[in-house]
Amino acid sequence: MRRQFGGKITKKEIEKFQDIKNWDGEKFLNLEPTSMDFSFQALPKFLYKQFCEKEGREPIQKIPIKPFNKEEFLAPSEKAKFIWYGHSAVLLRINSKTILIDPMLGPDASPIAPFSTKRFSENTLELIDDFPEIDLLMMTHDHYDHLDLKSMNLLKPKVKRLFVGMGVGRHLKKWGFEEKNISEFDWWKSDSLDDIQITYTPTRHFSGRGLSDRAKSMWGGWVFKTGQENLWFSGDGGYGNHFIDVGKRLGPFDFAWMECGQYNENWKLIHMFPEESVKAALDANANQIMPVHWAGFSLAQHHWTEPVEKFVESAAKESIKFLTPSLGELVDLSKERKNEFWWRSK
């Protein structure tokens, strides 16, 4: 159980944070005031709904994942290719490099809680066996539904480099990744993987894996810019003014993966509702979008398909192109494809 919490924050690490603009001496802050207070009076009703009223919050049958075809994935392409594995796990191929984002492929998003949060798909850890060498593994933040110990243990022999938010590296070092291969990022910091320029962007969220490390590491999204295209992975977070800033500084974007799912009025400042996800993409000047952070786990009280249904409805209303691939489907952004609303048959 202790290993699940990851690495403890040290005095040396806190000293490293002192030069970061949104570190207040004790914790990292969002760019806008972001309260996460929860009414004590509302707690009993909320807990009852969360743990007892589960109808419609999970698919009736487990969601299948299409088999991985390594040869097809590694084949040259004019533009980026990717595979989505539910929630926020994306395997990306861009400029002959393999990049893995938020690879939570474990079976339980609540490994330290008294109640488990089971994945909508089975045997997902086995996918890692077939993955090719990972040139770059990237983490948006350290929450359990994004950073998973079981997944990281299996990925360790395949990973060459890691890009993570400031402070997240301590977990990886605790789990046996070499410090020399880990790069930590402040918001707006850029680095490169050959000819791919990668930038860490702000989100409106929080971090932490235990009671004592809340907001002690950074949270954010990622931009991938090449000579041919510009891609953005929004990361977790509530709606805010930072999306306009992301678009002004780094946009426009050819394609964007937008956080969409696990929202609730009680925490609307740290997770977007679907209509907000589309609005955020428009703010940032994204030309084509896809909802992520759904179809993996039930972490909120909405129907499991509500995020994608409302996202699709809002995107159509705003006349912005969208993709809704199935789990495990290889998407080549250089090829036209027709959306299939696969979840409606589940």
C-alpha cells in the first residue's frame, strides 16, 4: 500500500519549487481562485448516490478493446496516429516517435480506497506486453486515474524518457525509474523530442496521492508541435481563462484531446462539463477535437455515456469537427474517417 502513494516530498524538492510562480511556499496554486470545499450537510446524500445508486453509470457489458497491430501502428504516416484506450490513456505515433500519455491501464482507479473503482474493460494491463519501445512517456498529473503503479511497473523496461509536471518525478524515482531519464516541467516550459517541440500548459485542477501531498506537484496539459502539425492534450481541469491564453501562445491546433467526463456540480471548478470542453477547444482555437476522460471508470454520478453524447451534441451545434473512435482503434489524422457512435450499442 505504501508504494501506491509514491515518493514523499523532501526539503530539497521544496527548495526547487521556490522559483516557480504558482508555488506559494506550501502548495501549487491555480491561475484563478479554485475552491474545492464540500458542504458537510450535503455529504451523506452525495455518498449514498456515489456508492449505492449506480444504475447507468457503468456499461452493462465490459467494453472490448481492439487488438494492437504493431506493424500498422509503426508504419510511416504523413501525420500523427494514435490509439485511445479509454479514460485518458493515449498511445501516440508522431514523426517516427512513440509517445504514451497518462497510461493508466490498471483495473482499479481507487487502489487505496475501501471501495474499488473497476475499469469498464478487462485485461488492459496485458496491452503493455504488445506495445513497442516508448520513446517518451508523459504524465499530466499524479492522480490515481492517470498515474498507476501496476502500469508503470510493466512499462518500466520499455520507456526511454519521461516528461512530467514539476514534483511528479518523485513518484517515478520511488518506483525505480532513473532520475536522469525524467524531465519535470513548469507551466509554459518547453523541451523537444528530436523535431517535436513539447510544451506543458496550465489547467485548473489539483494533485496528490495521499493526505499530506495535496497540491505538492503540478498539473497540466501537453502541446506537440512539428513542422507539419500542432496537437494539444488538454489535461484534467475546470473551465477558465487559461484556455484563451493557451490558444494565443501556442495555437491554433490541428487536433485536440479534450477532458470530458467525471464532472459534478460539487467539483465543477476542477472538471469541465461537456459543453465547457467544447467551449475550451474553441477558446484555444482547435480545429478538430475528441473527448477523453470517459469510457474508463465511473468517478462521478452521471450516466457513463452522457459525456460523449453531450460533447457530440455541443460540437455539432458549434460546427467544430470531432472524432469518437472506439477503444483500441488506430486513428490516422492524415486520413478521413467516419464517426461511429459505438457506445450506443453497449
